[in-house]
Amino acid sequence: MRRSWVRVFMIGLILWALTVLVTFLTDNPNLLPTIVLLGSFLVPVTFVVWAYEHGRAGELTVPLLFRGFVNGGVLGILGASLLESYLLHPSPWMYAGVGLIEEAVKLVALMIVARGLSLRSSRDGLVLGAAVGFGFAAFESAGYAFNAMFDAHGVSLRSLVATEVLRGVLTPLGHGLWTAILGCVLFTAARRHGRWRLDGTVLLAYLGVSLLHALWDSMHGIAIGLAVLLAGAPWQHDLIEHGHLPEATAGQSRFVTVLEWGGLALISAAALVWLRVLAVRTRQAPPLPWGPAHPWQG
């Protein structure tokens, strides 16, 4: 029975919890990097193992998935950091740019990792795409966890743990899911054309996952805007009319939370349904060898 992912998760969770407990009891700062790494990588690694066990086909191997997770994740993080630093500036459309950039760099990273494959299975694209996406999520979460350690009073173990728990819960519904969708569509297109081809289906999938990504990142602001429009004070409406997003009042905070989490649930449901449809369609599709053209051509 395919249960390796359960063992991976449970062992990792126990080690993470023990490290948090020992750090709390001893105030040993040398254990903080262990908490960051275990907490940031536990859920992404678990889901890569799960995806491999439930969707392996073609030429996917554990070393290839490892390269996808590490190389794809690091290349994606570095590419996104450079492009976002130079191309993005604070604006109402900033999160749209974030979605377009991060999904693009993950797509390129996936193509680099998969360049040596001689067979193109759509399900392999789904699994390898998930590996690249979860690698990106793991390294990104490590950065957020590191920043969360520090507050106005110094090092905050509580803030670190809270950040890792929240991102661990949300990780399966983010980068890994979006890149799995894009990887499946990319490999399906490659099967049709005999080489990498960013045809209309790939471009539409890229725009679709970028939109889901942008909506996910901007959902807090969207929730505040909706709360103000539905039950806002006159001064809040004035700020919106002048292009500024007001702060939610104490009385609106619960409404904003409901709208935000409801929006995240809808985005997640849309992505999961999309992935499910792709998985069902490609389950019986046989892998085909690369054509005579170089896989980067086209």
C-alpha cells in the first residue's frame, strides 16, 4: 500500500514539534534554523512523495523529482526575486505582476529540469510540475519563517511557529497545485507537437494559473474592499474613490476575515477541479518519445 507520504509527514512533524519544544525549554538559538527548515519543507516534501506514489509514469525517478524540487525551486525563487525587484512597483496591479512572473519562472524551471526526458507523459508533467512548485513554496516559506522570527522585541519563537503552521496548512493549495496544472498542460502539448511548444493551450493555462495566483495574493485587499463597499463608512468610500485602500475598522475585521477565507476557498476549489479534470483526461494517455527536433525548439 502506498503510504510512504504518511510516514514522511508523521516523522517530520514529530521531529519539528520536538525541536520547537526543546527550543522553548532551553532557549537555544542554534535550533532555530532546524525549526525553519523542518517547518518549511515538511508539507512540500510530503506532497511531492504523495504525488509520486499516486501519479508516477514514464521516466520519473526519485533523483529527477529531487532535482525538480531543489533546482526548480531555487531557480524559480532567484528568477522571481530578480524580475520582481526590477519590474514591479507598488500599485493596484502589483499582484497581477507577481502571478505572471512567478508562474513564468516556474514554467521555465520545469522545462530546464525536464529537458533530458525522452518520454512525455501528461501525468509526469503533472507530478514533476508539482515537485517544482512545491520546491518553490518550500524555499519561499523558509524566507517568510526566517523574517517572522524577528519582531520589535527580538527573536519570537511564537511568531515563527505560527507562520510555519499557517503556511503549512495553505501550501498544498498554492504553488504546487498551480505548477502541477501548468506542467500537465505543457507535457500534453509536447506530446502533440513532438517538442516543447508554448501553444495556445499552454498560454491559456499560464494565464489561468497566474490569475489564480494573483487573486490568492490579493485576497486580503479584495476582502477589505468588498467589506467597505458593503458596509463601509463614508470616509472609507472616499478613500476608495481616490484610489486608496482604507484600513478595516475593528467592527469590520470579522467580516473581512470571512470574505478573505471564503475567497481563498473558492480559488482553491477552482484549481482543484481544474487539476482533477486534467488528471482524468490524461490518465489513459500513453507517453510518446520526443520527435527528431531538439526539445527546446519551437
